[in-house]
Amino acid sequence: MARIVILGIKGEAGLWSVDLDAGTATQIGSPTGGTLKAADDLRKAGATITSGVDLAALVPDGVGSLPEPSSGIYDK
């Protein structure tokens, strides 16, 4: 079974499909129908929607690469 996560970044239009097994992320744009569009519309209105995810954190601007989790970067 593929492990794929759909992500939306606050303030950005469109969504990303992240294939955890392949190690790829692909911009998929805004959905045009179905439940994914309904969820994206809620997201655009300010809702945070999660399903099957324990933790998600955006690395702040200016951080050139993924820091070690214990570096304190996620404590802000």
C-alpha cells in the first residue's frame, strides 16, 4: 500500500502530493471536485484538517535545510 500524504501550506494556493515511500513531492494544484475540493475549500477558509497524521510542522523561512528535531527550531 502506498503511503501518500496530501499537504496544503497556509497562504499558498494548491496542494502537494507527497509519496513517502518514493521520497517525492509533487504539486497537484487545486482540486476541482469531490471531497478533496471540499476539504481544500475549508482549508482556504482557515480550517486545519487532519486525518491519519500525528505531527506536521512547517520549517520556517530562512532555514536552508531540515534541521535536527532536537535543535529547538520547532519550539518557536
